[in-house]
Amino acid sequence: MNKDFLLLLLILLFIFNYSTYDISILNNSYNKKFKFDKFQYNYYNFINKMLISPRSSIKFCKILDDFNINSKDSILDIGSGEGFNLLYFNKYFKFKNIIGVEIDEKIYEISKNNVIISESNKINIYNMNVLDYKIPNDINYIYLFNPFRQDYIWGCVVKQTQEYDNYKILVSNIKQSYESKKREITIIFVNIDSKTFDIFSKEFTVFKKDKIYQFPNTISYAIFKII
């Protein structure tokens, strides 16, 4: 067998096992079978569907362990995908409300079915562009897994200039929500590149950031606060 082919096969097997490990943990925690299918995402090409996970992971969801979350808190997941994060937040944290916004209709339908399976009455999801979504004034946690960065290697569906413009609009929307009701807001941004970091850090206080990893000029995660 060709050595290069064997190496590629081993890499793909590793990626598959890595991407399904968290899903098996979530399924076991609920004792239910949720549906997650990254090949349904319209805004990735086939190669990226093989190589890149479109969803966050338990490792990054557990960042919330560092905060004293209680039944008065509400979280917004921007680009909530198939609902993995929403289900994890629902199971392991005492949020009052858990909101997800997902633009891809097909992925939204998968997440809606997953929420039904979970039997949770705390999770609400919306199929829309988050830039058109009015952030409720009780949201005090916001979670992002780089929602506007749609294609990392073989050309972006959304051009980088548009990507950064989108983040500037999102920052403005977050500030508007804050102005409607002053409260502390914690923003957890996973897989954030250096330019997006600059956009957020100009408007919000940098609470914490992790080391550079995975892609050039990319930070593992950053936490911003509005107080």
C-alpha cells in the first residue's frame, strides 16, 4: 500500500475519532442519541468537511467552569450549528436561558430536532443571521466559535474583509444590548484570529487569552468582559 495513502488514511481516522469522541460523551450524559453531521454544512467545501470540525468541543465549553454560573444567567451561542454547545451548556450548567442562532436552515433543523430529543425547556434556537438578531438584555454570556470564518484554507465563502465587517457589526450589536441594560457580559471567543481579536479588544476588556495554535495568527480562545 502506498505510504502516503496510508498516512492520509491514519490522519482521517484520527480526525474522525477526535470529532466523535465529544459526541459520544454528550450522548452518554443524556442517555440519548443525538444527530450530528458535519457533512451537512453548506458553507464548507468537501475537503474542509473532512479536515475541520465546524463545531466547538467540550474542552472549550469547559471554559465556563471558571465562572460561577447560576440560574439567573443566560447564554447566547452565536453560530450554534447542530446544537452541540447548547446541549452541553444545558446539561452541565445552571443557565436560566440558553439561546442559539444559526443561519444555515438545514443545520438549524438538525439542532431543532436535537433540542426536542433533549426534552429541555431552557433552549431556544433561531434560524437567522445573527447580525439581524436583537440580543436580549438578560444575556450575560456570549459564546462564539469563529462563526464568520467559514473556510480556512481553500478560499473563504465570506471574504475576509466582509468577515471583519461582520464582526464590527456584531460588536456594535453587543454594545447596544449592553446600553439597553447595563450588566456584566462575558464573551468567550474560541479560535479567534489576531485581527478579530483587535476588533473586540478595542471595545471590550480583555479578561484572558490563550496561546497561539492551529492556524497562523490564531488564538486558542479569548475572553472579553463588559462591566
